[in-house]
Amino acid sequence: MEEADLTRTDPQGLSERVLTEILRTPALKELVILLMKDIDADTAPGLIKTALWGEAGVSLSLLGAIPDMANWLLELLLETGRQLNGLPEPLLRDFLVQVGSGIDQARLLQFPEVYGRLLKRLLSWDDGALMASAVNSALTGADRLTSGLDDNREETAKAIAVSLDEFDTATAGKVLNRFLALGNAVRRSRRVPPGTRLRSLLSEVEAGELFSMLGGLLKNCAVAGWILLSGRLRSLKGKE
């Protein structure tokens, strides 16, 4: 194996240069393949615990690198999308179906509970400024993400239309019917009439607070409608 100068500065990152050398070395390449074959979701918790708390120096460095790791992960996902865009449509469709069907739904359902608890703890430290900052950052990202829709609106609309036309409505109907049947079974199994529970709920709601909220919502809707109508009238006058 040719010796590589891993300390030099170039457009390649250190991780990329190391991976390049690993893939050029047959023994190390086989080790990578074995590790990939051994990927198991059940081993992920132990890996994270070891990475975070196994050695103090590494743990502190890892925690400090989390922002860079998040950006790295975003760019990883972006480049994966760019590479997938080069695949033929049949191969891409089969690949996405395989990925979607292989996702563990039970683990996916744990996300709201785990990260909901984390969000609750974060918000308890702050009076809402942290949440506002996160929402504003998300909106900025969404604005940048959707800015290209203005230039490719027709192409995007056609792609979405094709997706809707090919949507498996029969399977979706079966899934919906199962949820409806489950809901009806729950309703029939209830021992306490829903009206009783509803009265208990509404008895704790202050009418003044409820009507104040509804009045505020109606006022905001009226203001938004007036702004839209005024803008429309101005644009019509400008065309005359």
C-alpha cells in the first residue's frame, strides 16, 4: 500500500482519505464488509454508550463535535440523494421499497416518546426562547429548501401528480379500514359512556378562557383575510 500523507490539507476530508486507503487494502476492506454485515439495531445502544462515556477525552471531544457531526450527516444525506438521482428509475424504486419495508416500525414509534421527553427537559430550562430559536432556524431552512420550487414548479407538480396517480389506494384503504375497525372495537369495549368523560373534561374548562381563545382565533382569521383581500384588490387595480 502506498504511504499516504494524512496531514496535508486538500479538499478531501481526513475521513475520506482514511476510508480511501482502507478500501485499497484487501484485508481492511474485508473487515469493513464484515462490520457492515454485522450491523444490528440491538447493538446500537451499547455503541453509543461506549462512545459517549467509555473514555473521558473521547467523550468530551465527541460532544464538542456534535454540531459538525450534524452538518456532516446533513451533507451525507444530501450526497446520498445526489447519487441516488443518478440511478435508473426501476432500480431506484426497488431500492426505496426495500429501504421502506426494512425500517423497524417499533423503533420508529419510540422517537416521539424519547425526543419528546428530551424536548420537555430543554424547554424547562428556558422560557420559550430556545423553542423560538429552533422554530426560526427550521423556518429558515425550509425557506432555503423550498426556494427552488419557484423555478421548477411545473416539473415538481408533474412528479407529485405521477406519485399520486400511482399511489396504492387499495392497500391504503385496507390500512384505513383496519384502523376504523379498531376504533369501533375500542368504542364498543368502553364501559364508561363517552358523554360522561366529555362532561368531566368540559367541567374543568373555564368558559371565559375558551371564548377568549376562540375570539382571538376569529380576530386573527379576520385580519389575515383582510390582508389577503387588500393585497388582491391592489393587484387588480394595478392591472387596470
